Amino acid sequence: MATLDLRRKLAILSDAAKYDASCASSGAAGRNSVKSKGIGSTEGSGICHAYAPDGRCISLLKILLTNFCIYDCVYCINRSSSNVERARFSVDEVVALTMNFYRRNYIEGLFLSSGIIRNSDYTMEEMVRVARKLRLQENFSGYIHLKTIPDASPALLEEAGIFADRLSVNIEMPTDVTLSALAPEKDARDIRRSMGHLRAKIEEHKGEKRDRTKPQRFSAGGQSTQMIVGADASTDDDVLIRSENLYGNYRLSRVYYSAFSPIPDSSSRLPLAKPPMMREHRLYQADWLMRFYGFQRAEIVSGGEGGMLDLAVDPKLAWALRNRESFPVDINRADREMLLRVPGLGTRAVKRILSTRRHRTLRLDDVARLCQSIDKVRPFVTALDWSPGALTDGEKLKERFLPKAKRQGPQLELF
């Protein structure tokens, strides 16, 4: 096989990494260094090459150490039986690329994953070597996210957490049955065991105070995972059941949803077409409702057909349309929990409303200044000078929102 130059390796291994969605720098604080403040910055937070929840854009070098892999996962473009061009970085090459890109202000950190080469421990050790060298030899203080190998030794996972700001272990599929069928070399028990070990180490170090003479506390940004959506017959309810379990049992910082993308020479067990991108978007919105808005999974999907979320409207609005008896909400008296269920009111808007109404009774114009979309809020609230009247009629609301929802593309947040 001909030797590939670094530029070609980068093209292959950055393209191969695009299928991994679990890439975000939220939750990480800057690292202290004995020598100095170090190189790099983790002041911002967000998904590499995408907008963070706070609106800022974060750039990470997102690559695989190699796309060689001894596993033959049916849904993976890099599976052992796949006819793709292969490449592999050395540890020194990844370190040099990261530092050179940072010095040119192209990136603020590194997201590193890998195919499995030789065995899990060998692969994990190579990834840890990259992070160790960046921290200890290059004095790099930027963000590092390592994709851990589920059945790697606990000692390697612990060392990874010392040098990385976030770790992730991909759960891959919404059910164990599907994982076993489509990724026979992977064991859901190994994945859960690794998640449990990481959770214990993260919680063990959570209360530690910062010390300039010691490394950053263990995986300060927590751990995340990714699920592929649309590669099997799992419903949105199945996906959210899995997410609910992961958040509850392993205290994950984030579950990422990745719409299945058909791959060349794929198995007949995989669908021929990818799912609608709106499905992935609705799952993210439902996930947000469970984590930050006090919704239970069952009430989010209860109105959908066959356990699927409505693609025409966001899940919060869908719930409001199904529960007209809960509205309108008095903007001046309702508690935080009920205000969070009003379509158009996000967590920041609710915080502002609760703070402002301590000093005066709110009118509709006041609410408009405190939220992003008063048109969406208006039919669901009352204020000092406002009552929605006929706007509360369910059929009229559907006529009002459904056509607009069908015309709009995905948005970062529709709440």
C-alpha cells in the first residue's frame, strides 16, 4: 500500500469522523497549568463546527486516529468489510496537527475517535497518548474530547479522564436487540459497564477544588453518548426510553441523535433511505423538554402515532394543543413549572418573567420584550391587559400553527 501524505490522511480521517455527532465542548472550564496559563481556551462551549446553545460557534479538530477497524458493524462506513480508503495517524501527527491548527486560530480543541485496531486496549492507549502529550509536553489547555472504547481496561479509561475534558461511549442503537444484530462484536453490557465506571469516577472527583499543582479534575465536562436513529425499526418512544434510562442511571451530560445515513455496499438489513432530518431535530427538542422543562417522556410521545413524534410541530406545542384545558396560563401568577410549558417561552424568558413580575404586574407588551416569539405565546397566556379569547379554540390554533410549522425548516430552539 502506498504511503499517504499528511494532507491526504487528514482528508480521509476528518471525513470519516463526520458520522460521529457526540462532539460538544459544553461544561468544560479552563485548565490550570504549573508553568503558565497554557495554550488554548475552553471559554466557549458547543458542538464542533456548529452553533452552541448560547449562540456561539466553536471549532474543534474532529478526526479519527484511524478508520481501520477489526469490527464489522453493519451500519458503519468504516466496518472491516467496507471498501473504503484506509488511513492512520501516528500519535505525533495528531499532536502536531492540533497544535498547528490552534496556533493558526483554526480550532479551539480536539475531538478524537478511532476505529478499533489490534484490540480495544491498544487503541485506547494510543488515544490516551495523544491527550497526554498535548497536556504534558505541549502545555495545551484547549478542549479535548476522547471517544472511549467500551471494553478497554478501567485503568486506561481513568487515565483518559485525567487528560480529557469530556469522554463519550457510544450506545449506538436504541435497543440491545438491534445492537446485537447490527454490531455483533459489541456488547451492550460492556458499554453500560464503561458508562457506570466513568460515572463513578466523575462523581468521585466532582467536589475537588482546583489546584495549580494537580491536573484538571476527572472529565470535567462529564460523559456523552450517541444513538443512530432510523437504522432500525425503533420508534421515537424507544429512542427516548433509552435516553431516559441513560440520563437517570449514568448522569450523562448529553445524548446525541444521529440520523442514519445510507452507506455504500450496505447490508440488506439496513433501510435504503435515510429518515427525515426533522425526525432527528424533534428528538433533540423532546430531549430538551425532558432535561430542562420538567416534561416526562410519556407525555411527550403520548399523542404521536405509533410512538412517533409529530414532524409538523415541535413537541412542546404538540403537547399544548393536546392539553387545551391547561391554558391559558396567567403570566402573573403561574408557577415556574407551568410557565415552562407555555409554547414560545424558553428557560431564559421564564426566568426573566419571574424576576420582573416581583416588581410590577406584567402586560402583554412586557412579555413580548422578555421572550423571542410573542405570536407563539399569545394564544396560551393571560396578562394584565390581555386575554386570548377565541384564540384558545383548539381547531383555530391548529390552523394557526400547523401551516407555519410545515413551511419552517429546523431551528435551534422552538420553545
